[in-house]
Amino acid sequence: MTDGDNSLEAAAQALAAAQDALHVARRNLSAAVVTAYRAGVSVARIAERTGKDIVDIRNALAATGASRRT
């Protein structure tokens, strides 16, 4: 590798972009989980549909303070 090779910088930028996309995707999933729960979908069904564990769904709901009330 030489100083003119910018593969490290390119890889770091790609990683940062992927981390940003992951953050957005997690936020969107959390919002969808809360919306489904408030619409009356059971935690077990949400977990089944998302491929997540029931504990993960309960944690996401607890983190947002979600309840069935709108």
C-alpha cells in the first residue's frame, strides 16, 4: 500500500454509511413494532413476523414506553 492508496479511507466511509443505514433501519423497525403493538398485535405475533425473539420485542416496547393505549 502506498500513501496514494485510499482503500482505508474508502472502507471507513463505507462502514460509516452502513452504520448510519443500520441505525435508521433499527429506528424504523422499532416504530413499526410499536405501531403494530398499539394496533393490538400480540408480542408473540410481532416476534414471529419480524424474526426477532419475544424478549427483543418486549425490550423494544419497554425502551419506547409503548402501551396499547394511543
